[in-house]
Amino acid sequence: MNWQTKRVLVTGAGGFIGSHLAEELARRGARVRAFVHYNALGRWGWLDTSPLKDEIEVIAGDIADRDSVRGAVKGVDVVFHLAALIGIPYSYQAPSSYVQTNIVGTLNVLQSALEQSVERVVHTSTSEAYGTAQYVPIDEAHPLQGQSPYSATKIGADKLAESFYRSFELPVATIRPFNTYGPRQSARAVIPTIITQALTRPEINLGNLIPTRDLNFVLDTVAGFIRMAEEHRAVGQVINIGSGNEISIGDLAALILKLMGKDIPIFTEDQRLRPEASEVDRLCADNTKAQKLLGWEPIFTLTEGLMQTIDWVRANAALYHPSVYTV
């Protein structure tokens, strides 16, 4: 795809993955429109400090408001839909917010894209949609299981995307990233939590140390998004973006401490534990489909990605509050 001829919309562009994606599309010459969540301070999330912010058109609105979304989609060729509420612990407290943002918001994107004959919609799913692995590695045929209000709403959004492809032939491709990490990730995620605590505290306090995750550096995930838009065979498909490797939270914390040159104890803290039946115990991707259809596979090793993340968090430590458990 010649991105220099394309106008693209990235919803959720002020967020972690969305800001990296918007920047990479701008570097490739696309005319990028970034949809960010309206707020009274007029902030654009991570795009506020992006070196490419002057090359990106920013629109503020609410993904759950159809008029906002319709205006943002107008005139674009490709939509990357990343806007979502993603914190799992907060979804226990405010499930209705997740329905509005993740399901209604996705419906607004799909309807607007259909009305305006968009060439491609890349819809963002999550590996949490699989729940605890019933077999590994997890391929795209694995059953879906809503083990949290967050994952349930993402499953609902995924099925809406599927229905618009099947019912209306909307060219939707669903990307299902496994656990993405890297610079700009919020303190809701485990890796920034470990790093910031290691920088400031005499011990690490986490939730369950036993579950495993398939970790992917953000630039690898961004490359997957772009290939989803470029490859015509991705339309109508759900495709995993994952490394095919898994590591337990406890081993991950130990690795990060080793890379940081820290020798401090790691403890489980009760308030950080998920309800037992809600905890996803194991995630490990089968990325065969991504390799075959997209020609995608990760470039960064876990150690390489963690070192870049540690360096970034250390340089931006003032943005985090390690003494507070962020849900």
C-alpha cells in the first residue's frame, strides 16, 4: 500500500499503542487524523509531546457519540479502531462504561465506516477475549470466554465487527494483539508497575505471580496493525499478533530486576489480586496465521524491548506514582 496516497483515522490515538501507530503512519507519509478523547484541558494524550504532532490532524470527541465518530470518519480511506477502555480491575467497578465505550463505540465506528464506504477498517481485539488458555499455543479458533467485564465487552465488539463483514460486506480485519508493552504504557500495566516500583521502593508488590503472558514490544504490534491494513487477505479474518512465547509474572519481575541491577524482594499484595474465576492463568499465541497471511513476526526480543522500556520509564519517572495502586 502506498501510504502517501491514503488518509487514515486512528481512534484512541492519544493512548499507548495508538500514539505509536499514528506516528508510524505519519512517518510513512499517510495523512493522519487522530481521534482523541475530549477533555476540558484540551489534552491529546501522548500526542501532546509527540515530535510528529504538527504532522497529525487531531480531533477530540467521544467514541460513544455517533456524531463525533461520523465526523472523524468522513473523508478517510482507512480506519484503525483502537479507542477502548482497557483496565481490567476498573471494569469490575464500572462495567457500564465499558459497554458504552467498547461496544457502542465500536458500533459507531462500523456504522460510520459503512455509510462512508471506507476501504478498510482494522478493528482491535485483545488476547483477553480467549480467557484462560484451554490449549496452547492459542490459535484463532480457540473458544472465547468473558472472564472480566472488559473482556466480555471486547468479545461483543469483535462480534459486531464480524457481523458487519458478514451482513454488509464491510471490509473489516480484526487484529488480536497479545500483551503489548513499551514506552508510554500506563501504570495500569504490570511492566511499568514493576519498573517504577524498582526505581523508588525497597520491594515489589504485585498481584498473582503465577499467570503467564505472551509479551510483545509496541513497535512489533504497530507493524502488525499496518500489515492488517495492507493485506487484502486479512479482510474478514481475526489474526493473532503474538510472540508464541510465555513468561510468568513472577519470572518477568525477576528478569526486569536483573536488567535493572536490582536485588529486592517480590511480594503478592491482596488488593492487586483479581477474583479467582476472573484471572486469566495462561496466554501464549499461535502466530502461524500472522506469519502466513501477513508475513509478520516479531523483531524485538523480550530483553531488547524491556531495556528500551526501562530506559524510557527511568527518563519519565515523574509521570508515574508508584506508591498508588492504579486500577
